[in-house]
Amino acid sequence: MGPDRLQMQRLEYKYLISERKALKVREYVRSHLELDEYGINKPDCSYTIHSLYLDSDPLTTYWETINGCQNRFKLRIRYYDDSPTAPAFFEIKRRVNDAILKQRGGVHREAVAWLLAGQLPNPEHLFSVQPKQVVALQRFSQLMLTLRASPKAHVCYRREAWVSTQDNSVRVTLDRDVRVAPEFSARLGTDTAKCVTPFGDEVILELKFTGRFPSWFRELTEAFSLFRGSAAKYADGVAAIGEETFYQHARANGVPEPVPEVARKPGAETLPRLAVAPAV
């Protein structure tokens, strides 16, 4: 594997654009950034990302996104193929107002079921012994158990990523062909035959930065008449599938009547608080 490009804390602006405009944005961006090493010599300069999202039976994290709560998080397992020897990354993605904070820890594939059963990882499970990754796995387990979260949806897409040549403070991504399907197991598959495509042929452009908004980002948005919007892959995918699909599955597995959080006002605190910890 190459270097870890994860930005621990950042701001990100999202835009939905056409493929035609995306190709023009690529030409603009390449004069400031270099292509992520995973996209070199790949079609569309892209690689595939898979994520298994966890949520409660009432879809608490989904409704927090729909209601626009400013302090919310998502739990997901990210992977890049279905090889049994490839790692799986347990990720917490938290939003506090406009800031995005991420933590993740990698484990060997055979440890996924162990962690989802509520057990903390053993040393042989760890893909990396970095303290920050161990802490991330511990927090993921705590939040999963508090929320009573379990697998709900498989999200996959093709990502074209451009990164800073000097540091990891600036990153631009173009996500294409977003597909979402209900997934209630931890098989970490790559099949997308029964997926919905919540964004159709549109491309999700994300401008990510850890400091001040770069001046050339402003020039880019003005040159291409870009307007910020929302593009939540998991939430938009669940909405496209229909919430009742997930409630039916819960009822079929012994949950009497999952109660959606639709009555919550934006900003209401429904999720357990997640303290911000310094980087380890």
C-alpha cells in the first residue's frame, strides 16, 4: 500500500457537476496538484472505493443527515477489493458544523466479524500498530455498541483524486458512478448489480483543505460557475432505495417497530457525543 492520505481534520466543499465540466475541472486542477498514485494508469484516472455503512435499526445517522444536524457522525468499513488478504478500515467520519474529522483503523479481513460482534481487536488482528489506529478502533466499537449499529448499506464509486505535491493540506476528488444497495451482512463484497444510482450521471466534486480556502480554489469555482450543494452518498442512497426497505428488514429480524427520527429538529442531539481528541 502507498502512503496514508487520510486528512484527520479538514473542511470540504461539495459540488454536483456534469461529466463534461468534470473533464475541464481536471485540466484546471492538474496545474496545481498531482494525481493520487492509485489513479495512475487507470481508466478515468480513477480507482474503486467500497464502503459498508453501519446504522441503527431506526436509521439514526441517516436521519441526522436528512435533518441537517450540525454535530453528527457516520460509521463505515472501507475496503478496495474483495481479496481476503486485503485490509478493511473501520472509519468514524464526524461533522462539527463545517469541519470534517476522521479516524480510522485497519484490520485484517478475518477480524471484521470479530469487531462487529463487539469485541476489541487482538494484536494479531491489527493491520497497523500505530496508536491512533488502535484508538480509532476502540472508539468505533464504543459508538457502534452505543448506537446498536449494524450493517445497512453498501456504497461504491470510482474516485479520481488529486493531491498536493508538498503536503496533505489540499485535496480534490471527483467521484463517479455512485452506487448504493442494502447490505445487512459483513461479507464485504464488490457486486453492484442491484444498486441504485442516486446521482445518475453527475459527478461529485469535492474541494478539501485543512487551512485557509486556497485562492486558486476560489478562482476555480468562479471560472466554472460552481455552487456548493449536498451530496451525501449513504443518505441519498437510502432515500433512493426507500427507508421502508430497511425497516422491513429490522421487523423481519425481531425489531417490533423501528421508530425513525423524523420528528427531530435540525441540530437536536440524538447521537452520543464524540469528544475531539488530539492526534496521536
